[in-house]
Amino acid sequence: MVVDAYAQLVAEGFLVGRAGSGTVVSDVARPPSRPSVSAPSGEAPPYNIDLRPGLPDLASFPRGLWLAATRDALRLLPDEELGYVAPWGALALREELADYLKRVRAAMVEPDHLVIVTGATQGLTLLVRLLDETGHTILAVESPSNASQRRVLGRHISHILDVPVRTLSCSRRGR
């Protein structure tokens, strides 16, 4: 069981196994170190947070590995797999994802119950369209939140209810 857990962590890129030197935490798995920022005592911390999705560090994209994987996939791919797939995603991908979710997350899911989307906006659009079609007219959304995504939600749900996000202090007074 422990060996399987290590193998899964290596497969997901969280650990790196080196013959003769043991297994170590991958550089990718380590969060970047950032200096802590704290507000002066008695003042509320400044929250000027841009919640829009942005680009990742494109310079660290593993181009060589991606190219090799693409070549391997295209070399083995049958011609018919290059055409259009079902709107809910390629069956092979849904089967692989269902197997992964069962194995790693203990989620009992079937490929026919999965929908593959191309991004967050498409996923949100499908979700709110379903809610609208089933009669839902109110949707609670964190505030602050992403303005672009709120517009997507508002196109399909007639009333958006703001739910303020409360911050927790690091230390609890009185304890």
C-alpha cells in the first residue's frame, strides 16, 4: 500500500525517485516562497486583489517533454481519432479520468457521467444553464469574485446574491 502511494505521488509529479539516492519532493510540488505581508497593528489589511485568471509562467513550460509526448501520441493515433469528438468529450479521455478518480479519489464515477470542458467559462455556462432550466432563479456568489465570471452567471440566473468573504485572523483573541 505504501509503495502504491509513493508510485502515485511520483506519477503525479509530486515526488522524484532517483536510484540510489531515495525519493524526494519534486521542485514542482514546492510552493514558491513569498515574504509574509502583514498590516500594521490595528489596521485592516489592504485587499487589492485581482481575481481574474492569468497566464502561468510560460517560460517553465516543458516544451521538449510536450513535443515528445505529442509525437508519441500522433504516431499511435488512428486516423478516425483526429476528427470531431462528442460534445461531452472523447470517450477514451472520460474512461481514463473515471479510472483515475476511482483509483486516486475513491470516487465511484462512470465515463458517461463525466463532461469534459475546455475551460472555466464553459463549465460555468453549462452549470448555470442547467440550473436555469431546472427552475433556479437565485445564485449565491462570493463577493469579491471574478467580474467576468459573474457576467456569465448573470446571463442565465436572474438574481445573483452576494455572499461577503470574511477573513480569519491568524490568532484568535481570548484563547
